[in-house]
Amino acid sequence: MLNRVARVSHAHPVRVIITSLLIAAAALVIGFTLIGNLSASGFNDPDSASVLAQEEIVGATGASAVPSLVAIVDPGAPIASPRGQAAVNRVATVMKDDPDVASVAGPSPQSPNLTSKGGSKAALLGYFGDINEDESQAAARRLDDELSTVPGVTVGGGWTAAAETSTIVGEDLLRAELIAFPLLFLVSLWVFRGLVAALLPPLMGALVIFGGFFFLGVGNEVFGMSVYALNLVTGLGLGLAIDYSLLMVSRYREEVAAHGATATALANTVRTAGKSVVYSAVTVGAALAALMIFPQNFLFSMGFGGLVVALVAAVVAVGVLPAVMALLGTRINALAPRRWRARSEAADRVEESGGWYRLSHFVMRRPTAVALVSGAFMVLLALPALGVKFTTTDSSVLPQSANARQVDQMLTREFPSGNGTPVFLSARAPDTPQASRKLLEVTREIDALPATKSVSPPRFVGDRTWQIDATSRYRALDERTITLVQDIQAINDPYPMKVGGFTALFVDQRSSLAAHLPWAALIIVAVTIVALFLMTGSVLLPIKAVIMNVLTLGATLGVLVLIFQDGNLEGFLQYDSQGAVDLTQPILIGALAFGLSTDYAVFLLSRIKEIRDNGGGERESVALGLQRTGRVVTAAALLFCIAMGAFATSRIVIIKELGIGTAVAVALDATIVRALLVPSLMALFGKWNWWAPGPLRRLHARIGVREGG
């Protein structure tokens, strides 16, 4: 198959390039059309009790159980004054007239907490009817537009936060690309030492992003995708495209130096580097696809996006790039200063005296010391992870300028209810005195819990559904509120009961992630072990790779704790610490780290095995393998760090965490792991690196993957 691709690319390069450009243009147009309504929510398990509680209340009452939208009214006069009342009534009328608003609550003798402590502001709570996510976001945008013309009104709430998130993600994505592409080009210029060769990785990256947007749009039509997947598709697509282009172009330049710009040079490149690219893409895609086992749409979308963009990157690198290289031939080294070209040609000759060759021999002469020091450094970085605290997505991930965040801050600081957190229960029971008495007993148990601030009597809301409203004394993610929710969940229910509210959503989200994590981890570890076994025929090398990947993940989580939980670099990175790390990020970054670490391991170990199979000694094979891949892998890692690290400029905290976390994982893997731990451990284990039981050796002989085979 790959030989045929090479033949077609060499025989008809112009036809392949034009066809690819037309497909990419169509993918871009269709993709942008289909990704216009991506969801900004999707962090909860749709089958969790807290989500079902909300659905039961909506089904019975026709209105949400929690406020969908909050409008803060500051009329410039006391709320109790005629001017203040007129301003409140005006805003309430606008909200009530909206077709998607089922009810509105405002200041009253029954709801004194909706007037600020100083009496100068009012909070109006809008409850949407039984509408879906797209309709809820549209309603929030519509009301925000209408009320933004009213002086002294600020609109926030959950659906406003979702709408603002969608807008900010799009704006930040464009800014990140504008930052990343010039930097990527400059670094590519330094790596390739030629203008033409340096242009290829960013151009291939653009094609991959276009294809990724198309498949993400198709996925959105079928499953509904998270807007956050745009960042993964862009960053990962760009990073993988550059990695694969770098590998292909570097190998092609080696082959051209040996054979000239011939069909043989292209065929050798596609057969060797191309096979590694395809194998790597399948491995990375499979590792990320493990995220699709989670019921949360956010992680499912990330898994789907990662899978498709990895495969698209392989198709572009193996199906399009060879045609471009065939068309260029020796001109791939064009527009390079003579001094740069001389250095590039020297690097392509792969002399046995390069820096990576010398470094590997230095490491292998003292493997125990290097392994212990390197491992200790990784463990030291991981130590802060022992104190990790987790949070979830709310308005605090948005910038200070976001209306939803401003409204939440005003509610917390200026309103009497700001220090409390609402919790509600949905109970399925008939409308009978007996049910009322039993549920009243439940309210007494809730009232006796230490964190309970208040609890209302049970009320029948229709359709065999009762609602009980309670309030915690503390903030939503305070451990005491979390304990309160868990205590309520543990009450001996006289009827089927479910606990809802923001804190209950977090508790259920945490439980759901914990329940599905072992299966996802098992898939990711299995993918790593199988992939490296098929490439190397060894049992020990895959196990070592898993251990080193765990070290990398632990060190990365430790860095995230130092930056985002402890609030270091707040000023430099322009964010406000939540005092915790988002619950989903270690899972997402873990899948990325395992996939990308395996990606780089494939590049390195395949070269070491190729040299060893051709008669190289144990240590010499490692040294030459590191010399021939070290510069490429390090350059690829640097380019990938730029592609993902650009998301550190995002105004949304969890996107900063994703960008910085992935960049840190890749940087650690390409330096400490590949340059120090791998050669030191290879030297320590010697020929045992390649050991496998007899049955597995025979299995590998039948189905194993060989780079040049």
C-alpha cells in the first residue's frame, strides 16, 4: 500500500496536490458550517442522579429547578424606591416576555435574599422552560442583547456563561493560531535551515486542521460535540502534522543525499518513515479514543477529535507530503544560505560524532547514576501532585471581563444568599398525605445536618414529583457542602429520590469519572504495550515505557498544581487561580501524554531496532538511534510545544491548563525521558531489553511491524 502511494506521488505529483487542495477547501467550508453550534457544556454524566433530578423537575413543572439566567439590576437608587421598583419591573417584563423563560423570581417579602445587603441592587432569576442546550444558549444570548441596552443591568448565569465561553473559545483560538504559525515557521526554518523545507510543516498543519474541522463538524451532527474540542483539533492537528512532516522531510533529505531526487529516495522515505507515521497515528488516535468511554460529552468530544485528527495527520503526511517532496526534488533544499545548507547536509549524513551520539555514550558510561538522578528529578516534580485538589468548570474559568463571572462575584459579595449554596431534591411519590409526611421527615433529617442553612417543606410539583429545596451555609465546592450533598444522598429514602444542584453535579461528575477511569487507563496502557511490542518484539521495553509515561504524567500534574492550584504565575499567565485543578484535565492530559510519548518512543525505538537488526551492538545501536532521531524528535517536540503552548494565551483557565500541561508533558518526555532515562535504562538492561517469552517471539515474527518492512 505505501509503495503504491510512493509510486503515485512520484508519477503524478501535481494531480495529487491539486486534488488534495480541493478536498481541503471543501472540508474547510463544510466543517465551518457544521461546527457553528458546538456545545460549551457537557461536563456532566447525562445518566447521573443530579442530571436526572433536574430533568424530573423540568418535566413536572415546565421550568428549570435552578436559575438559568441571572440579571443584576443597579438602578442608581434604592431598590425599594419608585425608581428602583420601575427598573426592576422593566427588566422582569423583558425576561417574562421571552418565549423560552418559564418563570421569573425577583425581590419580595418571600425572597429578601434577592436584594443586595445595601439595598441598592436586585437579582432577577430567570428559569428556562423545557428546552435543549442550543435553545438555552440562544435564549441567553437573546436576553443579554435585549437587556444590555438597559442602563445598570448585567446578565449572567449558567447559560450566559456557556454562551460567553463559546464566543471566547473562537476568539482565543484565532489569536493562538496567529501566535503559533509565525513561531512554528521560524523554528522550522532553524531546524531545516532552508525556506522551502521550513514551509512544508506549517502548510501540512493547515491541511490537517481543515480536515479535523470537517470531521468534528460531522461528529457534531451525529453526537453533538464540545466547543473545547476545537482547541484540541487545532493544537494536536498542528502538532502532529508538524511532527510527521518533520520526520518525513528529514528522512527524505537523508535519502536524497544518498540516492538523489529519485523514485527510490521517495519510496524508501514512504516505506520507512511513512510506516512509522501511520503506526504512530494509529497509536496516538487509539490512546485518545479511550476518552470516548467516558459519558461526559467534553471528554467524548476530545477523544473523538483526537482520533480523527491523528488519522487525518497521517493521511496528509503519507498521502500529500510525498507528492510535494516529489515535485520539489532537490529544490526542497532551496532558498537556504550556503552556510545553512552545509550544516543541513552534514546533519543529513548522520556522522557518528554528533552531539546526540556523544550524549548517549556519556549517559551509557554511567547509566545507574543518570537513571537515579533523572528519575529523582521526575519524582521531585511530581511531589506537589500529592496535594492536588480538584474543581469543575464554572464562571471562575472565564476572564474577569465576562458578564457571567461579574454576576457570580456580585451575588457572592453583595447579596445575603451569596455565602450559601442551593441544593434540591426530586422525589417520585404520589400526591398523598402519607407521602407528604414521609418527605417531611426527610426534611427534618436534612435540617439536622451541620452544613444545612435552611430547608423548605416538601411541595408537590406535579407528575408524581415532589421538590425539596435546601441551602448549604457554605460555597458550592466547599468540602462541607460536598459532605452535605453526600449525607443527603445517604439518607434512607422513603421514595426514589435524587439530589440536584451544582454541588451534586460535581459529586456525581467525580464519581462517574472515577468509575470509568480504570477502563480508560486499561485501554491506554494496553495500546502502549501492544504498539511497542509489535514494533520491537520486546516485553520489557513496553513495560518500561508505561512506567516512564506514568512518571511524565505525575511530573506534569505536579507542575499543574504549582501553577494553577497554588497560583504561581498568575500575573504572567493572566489568570485567577481556582485553588484547584479542573477534574477532567489530568485525564485528558494523561491520554495525550501517553499517546505522544508512545509516538516519540516509536520514532526512537524503531531506529534503534533497525540498526540492531543490521548488526549493530547494543550500546552502539542506542547511540546511533538517538543520534539519528534526537534532533528530529527534539525539534518535533519543540514545535509541538509551541502549537499546544499557544493556548496558554487563552482567557479560559481550563484551556490554559490543557495547553501548558501538554507542552510540559512533551518537553519532559523529549528531554529527560528520551535523552537520559531511555539510554541509561537501555544500557542497564543490555540484551534483556529485547527479551520476550518464546510464544510471544513467534507471534511477533508473524505479525510484528518493521519500519522498513
